[in-house]
Amino acid sequence: EAQHHQDIPFEQVVELIQPTRSMAHHPLFQVSFAWQSTPGASGGVSLPGLEVGGVGTDSSDRQAKFDLSLALRETGDRITGDLTYATALFERATVERYAGYLRRVLEEMVADDTRRVERLAMLSAEERGRVLDDWNRTDAEIPAGSCVHALFEARAERAPDATAVMFDGGRLTYGELNARANRLAHHLRALGVGPEVRVALGMGRSPHLVEAELAVLKSGGVYVPLDPDHPDERLHGMLEDSAPAALLTTVALAERFGGLAVPVLAVDAEAPAWASLPETNPVVDGLTPDHLAYVMYTSGSTGRPKGVMVPHRAILRLVLDNGYADFGPDDRVAFAANPAFDATTMEVWAPLVNGGSTVVIGPDTLLDPPAFARALREHGVTALFLTTAVFNRYAESIPDALAGLRYLLTGGEAADPAAFARVLAERGPGSLIHCYGPTETTTYAITHRVRDVPAGARTLPLGRPISNTRVYLLDGAGEPVPVGVAGELYIGGVGVARGYRDRPALTAERFVADPFGGEPGARLYRTGDLARWLPDGTVEFLGRTDHQVKVRGFRIELGEIEARLLEHPAVREAVVLVREDAPGDRRLVAYVAGDAAAGAEALRAHVGQALPAYMVPAAHVWMDALPLTPNGKVDRRALPAPEGDAFARRGYEAPVGATEQALAEIWSDVVGVDRVGRNDDFFDLGGHSLLAVQVISRVRQALGVEAALGELFTRPVLADFARELDEAARAELPPIEPAPRDGPVPLSFAQQRLWFLEQLGDLGSAYHIHRPL
């Protein structure tokens, strides 16, 4: 089409387009290709009596007008030319490699002119071998024929008095844990549990959960961890999908799971039915490492969670000779993850199959930085995994506690280099490890040990595949991409899950045949992540190919939330995305078109009935219609930042008194909303557990009151929480004593705070502090 308008001056084109000007790059395009085919241009000019030749140029002074410029021309029976590049953007080796790709593509075209362009091989045999084989030499030995619990039993036999589980108030030895799990396992066997039979676990993080997981494996069964904090509808859906033969829980939670058609057993009951059963290891005939160990549910794009089926062999590949952490009998690994989050696989089994200890960290302790730091020191924790969001917070608040670890692992979202730099500045842990891996590849697939953070770094590499793991970056035709070029990340090897329970179509879509591994029946998992190879063989994350996201370590299919929103009668259209309007604060925002009279609070309540709290959007923005691109798709870039009514509110009423006013200011700053009323709920405004930690810290600094994190969860309404703070402040007052004759009684810190607020006239007659005369 440009040929038909070739007479239009280029300056006129620029004038009509009116591009945004930038000193960093050419405004219209950055890459150019010029083909010179003027007759006689390559042969010079012949004139009688004259010898005509070209005038040479000094290429050392050449200035690149564009990022990349390729100019080719015919020279006799050859094609010659030059490739000019901006040295600020490209290294010479990279550009030379690009020239090699072009030459390779031309050779492929000549060899077979019927092949489609996307099928042309770009890589040389040497580079193809490097990206497919050399960078995937990760084979390591795994005990043949062994299951996870068998390795634990061997440890228990060799060292029965060694500590297996540590927790506040006690510990369990390998012998004690083995005996307790065996009794429960024999009972499960009597209930019909065996290979491929599922047992649901509905309990929080505790020693009983470790016992339950071990007992299920000993019975030959498959444990299905469920988060008891999830809404009933979601829990019932996962129970229906997994069809367990029994459910293990605690006495406190037993009523929650009442009415099920399967036995509900309280593991912590004082006199359980299995108390007198044998303490010997059960024998399960025919059980192999290829049998399932657990089914773990993740968010599903259709609105239905999907159960990932993980075999024993995948767990062993994660925790034995894994290439990223050499766990041993002296290690104490923190069990700090959500029980239904796959990080628990490493936290429980890495220590227990290697003779170490798993240290149970309670949720209240985890979210209280000072308490968490104390727990790490008191229990002598040597290995810890934190999701990216928690790591970023604790790198700032307790870097010295993290520095004492042998292994500190973190992952789940895009890394913040500044947080890594802060931890390293404190002399860092023995190994600071950036981790990547979907649940479908058993917790970690790629890791990177961070030794330093370059100045100005904006991201960190994912790293290299761990032991018995292969990584491929492929184009749309399933061919490996060159170094530096974006491709979809595929993961193969022993850690790949069997697939999704009762979802054959989805399994076939995401788990595809492995054409590179050479093992019969081997499969690759399509992650949907975009990445590229760096020249040293490490992988760098670039983004997603779909609308799957990670928020605070949880993998979320936005389509699942959108499906729930569309079930509300007031919603006609819905789209959900992640916004980061404040650095480091990623939150879900829903954009809906329909009857705005329903309000944000109704939508939040509707979604919260079916989805866990981390999947409930922080804000719901009502629009007349969702903006569209020229192609008719939702224009996500045109969606506005949430304001005011987008957050669930309960009829604004101004804060009353100094404490409420100070607290409203803290909430407004932490959550990022303009105005907070005394009836507003912290979590309805978009708050979450990590932001709650900030609130408690700010309250301690600004008001001088020590408040437990749990108080904010039990009293999330501003007026109620402020009242609790005032009561806590009054409790700090010392008993009234006669004033000494030689001077006034000095005020405590809490008294000084209350006296100061009273001077401002904000406390009214709530209480008075009289200074002795």
C-alpha cells in the first residue's frame, strides 16, 4: 500500500500522524530494512576517459539513526549489505547472532519453498543443542521404588528420638510422629483407603496436619488439603469434586464439615477410635512412586477450581538432591504457608525425608513481624519460604532475623530487586533463593541464587531448572526460540503432575507430549508464562499469555472471579484485573456494567460467598459500558483507577474523637482511599493481612498502643477497633498512688499520649487524667 503513496513526502506523513516525541527513540519506528535494487547501482558508472569509483566512509564514526537498520543490495551474483545497531541497546554478539538467524532462515527458504514462514528453523544445530540439551542437563538420582512415607519411616527407624515437628509448647520425635500416624493409617485402611483413594484434610497449619498428611500416605491414599477459611460453597465444591473416602479435621472444626456422606474424623480427639490400633508401619501392596500423593486445588478460569494430581516421585524430586538446597538432619524448616498452598510440600517433606525438623509457625505469629522474628530465633529455623509480598515487607521490617537463615526462599510474584538488596545488605542468609514454579510442576521448577543485585536492576532472573527438570521456551509452532527472544515457558521432567482430576479436556490442553525429552509418554506442562533465555542460560520472566495472575502468592484465574460477578442479577458485563496504583500493593479491581444501584458492597458480599478472601476484588467500579478496542475487545488500558464508591462502604459517618480520626488517617494512607468513615470495614475497603500488619505497626508508632493483629480481624470496623485501642490504652494506666511531696508523678507513655490528646479537646468526657499538683 505504501508503494501507491510513495510520492508523498515523508515530512508530510510525520505531520499528519503527529507522533509523541521522545529523545529516547525515533517517534514512528525503530527498525528499518532497505533493499537497494537500482540497476547499475552496484556496478558503478562508465564514462569515456574517466575512472569512476566509490568514496569510502569511516564506519567508526557512523551514528545509528534507528535501533536496528538492515540495508541489503545486489552485488553481482551476491547479496551484500550491513547491519547497523544502537550500541546503547545491543551488544555486538547479539547483533551478530541476529545476522546468523537471518542467514539460517534464508537457507531454510531455499531448501524448501513450500514451508510456511513460522515453520522455518531459525537456530543453528549448535544453538538448538544448547537451549534444548546443554541447559537442561539436570539429571540426579532419586531412590528407585521409594515413596515419601517410606523414606520418613527409614529416618524414624534410624533416629526415633530425633525431633520431627516443633511447635509452640512442644515437639514430636520421629518415633512419636511415626506411631501416631501409623495408628491413624490403620484406621484409614479399615475405612477402605488405599492407592488412588482420596482423603480430605480440613484443618489449619498444625502438628495434627503433619500427622494427618503422613497417615494418609502410609495408608496408600491421597491427601486433599482444604483451607477451612474458604467459604462453604467453595469447600463443598472441592469436596464434591474430590469425592474423598473420609475427611480429617479437628474437634473445633468438626461441625463445619457436618452433614457429609463420609466419615469426619477429629485428629485431635482425646479418645479417637484408632487409639488402640497397632503402631507398626502399614503394608500397602502394589504402591509405587507413580501413585498419587496429593490433589491440590487451584483457581480455574471457568469458575470451577481444578485439582492438580501430584505423585510421590514429584515430591521426591523436589526435596532430594534437588540442586537448590541441600537439606539435612540439622535443618529446621519453617512450616509457614497456607495448608492448601503448594509451598507446604517443601516445608513438610524436605525436613522429614532428610532427618530434619519442620517448625510449625502459627498464622498470628507469621503476620506479626517482631513475633515472627522471635520465633525464627527461638526455634533455630534454618530454612524459610516466604511469598514475594511477605518477603518484601519483612525485608524492610526484620532483615536481621532473615539474615540468620541458612536458606531463605521466596517467590510467587515478580521480584522486587530492592527487597533482595536490603536483605543482602544485612550480610544476608547463607543462600537467598528466588523461586518459580506452578503447582502443576510441584512447587519449584526454576530457582536462582541471588548473590548480588546490580545497581538500577528492575527485575531478577527466574534462574535455571532444578534437578530432574527440563525447561523449554517455544514459539507458537512448538519450536525453540533463540536466546533473548520471548517464548512460552514449558516445563518437563519428573516434577510434572499427572493432570487435573476429572478434567480430561483441560489436561490435554495444558499437559502436552514432550517431543524433546526422549522418554516414552513424557509430557510438558504449558505454563502460559512468557520468558526468554539470557546468554548465560538463565531464564527471565516477561509476562503472561492469558489473564492468570498472582496476588500475594496465590495464583488466580481472573475468569473465575468474572464468572461469579456475572451471576449477580445486576451485572451485565464484568472484567477483573490487577492494579498496582501504589508501588508494591497489588490488588484486584472489578469493572462491571449494569445496574449501578446495586453498589460495591453487594458485589463484594456476592463474590465473598463463593470465593476465598484473596480472590474478592478490593474495589468494584461501575460503568455504563466497558471500553472496547477497535477490534471489539475490552480495552483494559482504558479502565480507570478505582475511586470513592468503588470501595464497599457503610454510609459515611465522620470519625469521632482523636483515636478514630488518627485511625482513619492511617487506614486511608495504608489502603489508599480518600476518605474513611467510622462505620467502614477495613477489609471491605480493600485491606488484607499484609496491610493489616502495616496498620498495627502504624498504630504502635502513632498512638503508642500495643494491639494484637487478631484484634483487627475480629473488630474490622473503624469505630469498634478504635474503641478496642482506647481500652488497651486505659489498661496500661498504673494504679493511682498518692503523689510524692517532692514532685509530680511522672506519666507513663500511654498516659502522656492520652493527656496530649485531651489537650487537643478531642476526648471529651470519655476519661480524664489529672496531673498531681
